[in-house]
Amino acid sequence: MITGITGQDGAYLAKFLLEKGYEVYGIYRRLSTPNFWRLQYLEIFDRINLVPADLTDEFSLLESLKISDADEVYHLAAQSFVGTSFEQPTSTAHVTGVAVTSMLEAIRHYNPHIRFYQASSSEIYGDGHTTILNENSPFKPSSPYAAAKLYGYWMTRIYREGYDIFACNGILFNHESPLRGLEFVTRKISNTAAKIALGLEDELLLGNLDAKRDWGYAPDYVEAMHMMLQHKEPDDFVIATAETHTVREFCEKSFEELGLDWQDYVKVDKRFFRPLDVNYLCGDYSKARENLGWQPKTKFEELVKIMVREDLERWERWQNGEKFPWDASNYPDETKLITRALRS
Ligand code: NAP
Ligand code: G4F
């Protein structure tokens, strides 16, 4: 069973597990407009057993375990956008943090032999690091999102050590793809650059261009989640590429792919800065390589190409009047959305 099956990682993981012969259950929550575009885009929507549940409703989580009778639970659902966590810190604490405990409690009561994967995050390291980070590096969260994820990280360990539950933390560094949400910086860049190349947009407004991230490719990373739950012992693993690049470099490479100079289009806008930011992240995945046999297949330059080419192709299809499951055509201009930074 996958929580967060309608998100980027959930969709790729579901496809990966189906290809392995798994029967896949996924929880979805009630929204005014259903959000199944990723499952449809990957052409797996009809092969998933979809169960209604919400992270803030613990009985619905227990019920979803009963319905699926799962052997493995991949807990991916969360309020996953760091920027929003500064605007909605309390709901982020519930959804991204406390719900991990609800899921673990449901497992403990229903079937403590279920193997549990927690989507932990490199954000838990926070700001101020300058060296490559591993499972033993200190945590110092710099956002309400990171604090909630750190709580989930510790609850996962507590249930592992206290109740003998096979519970693992995947400490995943940023991973991206053409299925990434449009608010995250990589997809914002690839999507807007593609529109600029086709004359549909004329500028790209961004915040902190100096932030460095260790960006990998989401389909590679979901394989690591599965490997963790097949390992002989439950444990915590960093999943990363061990390379780091600035947001500026992501812009440079994206526009270069389209034969354009990023400096002609990118403008810095203070509305996209955060009250606190993490300026450097780079992960050491040696433990995963040695214990799980995992390593990244796709590195930075290839990732940029994949994302930009796919966004370009989608907008070309859209210009030709084609209709297909896709998020960008419905997305409003971000600067029209009122954020706290915008008000101040
Ligand atoms: P995502 O695309 O934002 O997906 C989040 C998922 O959570 C969606 O399916 C969403 O459902 C679901 N969700 C949110 N609130 C919910 C609620 N109240 N009840 C039920 N479902 C709810 O995130 P992602 O990039 O796939 O990331 C997956 C997980 O890994 C997240 O926990 C994220 O924090 C963590 N993570 C991500 C990265 C990364 O770089 N991608 C790195 C480290 C950790 P709707 O479709 O209904 O909104
Ligand atoms: O793409 P981002 O919003 O991702 P962020 O904050 O690193 O979080 C993502 O990765 C985490 C793993 O490390 C996950 F846990 C989390 O769920 C999420 O998937 O921002 C990346 C960097 C930040 O430093 C941000 O300040 O890009 C900088 N940035 C600069 N301009 C921008 C923008 N970010 C966004 N979203 N939009 C901008 O215009």
C-alpha cells in the first residue's frame, strides 16, 4: 500500500511495483477536483486499487490497512512543499509529522509484521552544512516542514526499536522528474523555459539562485525505497547522487538545452525567498551502495535534459490542440497567488 500515490514518487513507485508483479493499493483523499493525472500519464490508473483515506483521519488509515491487507506500506503522503510549511506550519505538523505516528500505530494494532517505509528527507539536516552528509551527520531543521519530517524520522526509529516493527527511514535528497509539482524549483524552471522557447512566456521569476541541491531522478529513487524493505534488517539510508549544483546552474543548463541564454529571461524576485533557507545539500549514499547495492543511474545534466525536453514536447502537443493528462495547462501564474512574502 502506498500513501501519496497521486504524487510524484507514489506514481513512479506504483509503476515500479506493478512491473514487479505486486498488487498495488493506494490511498487518495477527497479533493474538489480529483488529482489522478500522474497515474493516467504513466498509464497505470486502471491497475491500482484506490482506497479513500486522509492522513488527518487515523481511522481511515487503519481501515485502508484492513482493506489492502498490505505486506509493505510506503508512507509517502505529506504536505511536501517547504515554502507552504512557513504559511501553514500547524497543518504541516499534523500531515507531515503526526500522521507518521498514526500510520505506525495503525500498523502496530492491525499487523505488526507489515514492513514500513518512511519518506524522510535531507531537509532534516537544515542549513549551515558545508560537507557531504551521511546517516550520522547532525540534524538541525530550518523549516516547519523539516521539523515535522524530523519528528517522523524519530517516531519511525522508536517503533523499530521499541516495538520491533520493520520500519525504515529513506533520507532522500531532492529528486525530480517531469512528474514533479510545478511549484518546485526544477519543474518551475523546465516548464517556464519550455514556454519561453515557444513564445508562450517571456520571463522566469525566481528566489535564491545560490541555493545548492543534490538533485537526482525520481524513478531511480523509488527503486531504493523498495530495496530498503527487502533488506534483511530495517535501517535508515541516505539516497543521493553525491553531486551538488546551484539553482543558477539548473537555469543555465535548462535554457542551454533550448538554445537560449538564461540571463536574458531569469529575474530575481524577493517574493520567492523563504524566511529561512537551506543553502547547501549534498548526500553520501555509500551505505546504500554497500548494503543495498543501490546507486543513482541519472545525474544532473541528464536530469535537466529529460525535464526540459518533456516540458517542451508537452507544450508543443498543447499548441497542436492535443488533450492529455498533464498539470501545466491548468496552473495559474504563480505571482497571482497571494503568499505571505507577497503581502509583506
Ligand atoms: P508530492 O508530489 O507533493 O506528493 C504528496 C502526496 O501526499 C500526494 O499524493 C498528496 O495527495 C498526498 N497528501 C497530502 N496531504 C494528504 C492528506 N491529508 N491525506 C492523504 N494524502 C495526502 O510529493 P513527492 O515529491 O512525491 O514526495 C513524496 C514524499 O517524499 C513526501 O513525503 C515528501 O515530503 C518526501 N520527500 C520528497 C523528496 C523529493 O525531492 N521529491 C525528497 C525527500 C523527501 P494529493 O494528490 O491529494 O495532493
Ligand atoms: O524545489 P524546492 O522548493 O525544494 P526544497 O525546498 O529543496 O524541498 C524539496 O526537497 C526536499 C529534500 O531536500 C524534500 F524533502 C521536499 O519535500 C521537497 O521535495 O527548492 C529548492 C531550492 C530552495 O533553496 C529554494 O529557496 O530552490 C530555491 N528556489 C529559488 N527560487 C526556489 C525558487 N524554490 C522554489 N520552489 N521556487 C522558486 O522560485
